[in-house]
Amino acid sequence: MSALVLNTPAARLKHAFDRVLAASALVVFSPVLAADALWILLETGRPVLFAHPRVGKEGRVFRMYKFRTMVQNAVELNKQLKITDDPYGFVPDDPRITRSGRFLRRTSLDELPQLFNVVRGEMSLVGPRADIVEQVANYSESDRRRLAVKPGITGWAQVNGRDSIPWPKRFELDAWYVDNWTFWLDWKIVGITVRQLFGDRPEPVVDEMNIERARARH
């Protein structure tokens, strides 16, 4: 079994490093956090943060923080405009995304508040991305492999396609990360993530798998 899944000294050291590095990053990026929050507040008002229930390690639910990049009533607006069958999915030229939100998403600055989740011990700097409760409810047993570790701000699936790869491929990449974790792999993922910040964000694909699973469930 992966050293990251077991309560090994290496796994404990990773989680300790996570909290120290996240706390340090919050101090370093505090001016950026403040500027982003002020921009959102002046443009579209409160709330500045989007706090949404997500599923973490071993299925525990927590509230994951992001800067709000959509209008306040994004889910309800989707129902009215019928933008996508997936209320939480990303679509090109989504009219619900604000001007500040487009910039924050393009630069991934909308993810910075998740550093608070790392400090709280709910997330890691690197790991599978935290999925929403509704989608985890439809996981198969093999899908749940990604829940064996803490979710990350970035991860192996993130740097290998992000939202441009379908969910079955994400499950495959996340399981590979869980089974092959090393400190070197984490640093490699962080390095790739930093380089990708300066490139174009890939176009998202329609989340056909979760749409079909939701339909079948209901």
C-alpha cells in the first residue's frame, strides 16, 4: 500500500510540511489576497469567498474555500438559462463568470483561499482535487481510491489536463498518484503547476459521466 495512505513518518512529514508552507504562503500572498478580495467586493459585492461542501480524505465532508468567480445566484441562473446540464460544470464563455472571476480563473488566483484549508488540515498542497458531495455519492468502489488521501490544491490530474480530460481519466491519474506518491513527485507537480500558470487554460470538456450518473440516480 502507498506510504501516503499509511500513517508512516513520510506521510506525517508531508502533512507537517503542508501546514508550514501553506501558513508561510498566506503571509507572503496576503497583499494579493487582500487585493483580490477588494476587487470582488467592489465589482459584485459580498460574499467574497465561495465556500462549498467538498469530500476529503476517507469521505469526510469539509467546506472548501475559493474566491467567488461567478455571480451570486450562479446555480439558479443556470437553471433559468439552461447553460449546461451540469450545474457545477465549466463551460466556455460562461455568462455567469464575472470580469474579476475570468482573471482569477485564468491565473488560478481563485484557488489561493484553499491555503486556509491546508492550514486547517483538511487539504494538502498536492493531491487529488476535492470533488463535490453529489458526485462522490455516485462513485464506484474503484473511484473511491482517490479518497484515500487528502485532496490537494493541485495534483497529478491537474497538471495532466485539468478540466480538459474526462472524469474516467482523472480517476485513473489520481489512483496512480496515490499508489506512486513520493516527495519528488509532489515537487515535480508543484513545478509543473507553476509553469502552467503562465500558459493558456485548457478548454473544459463536458462532464458526461457525472451528468449521466446523476440522471440514472434520479
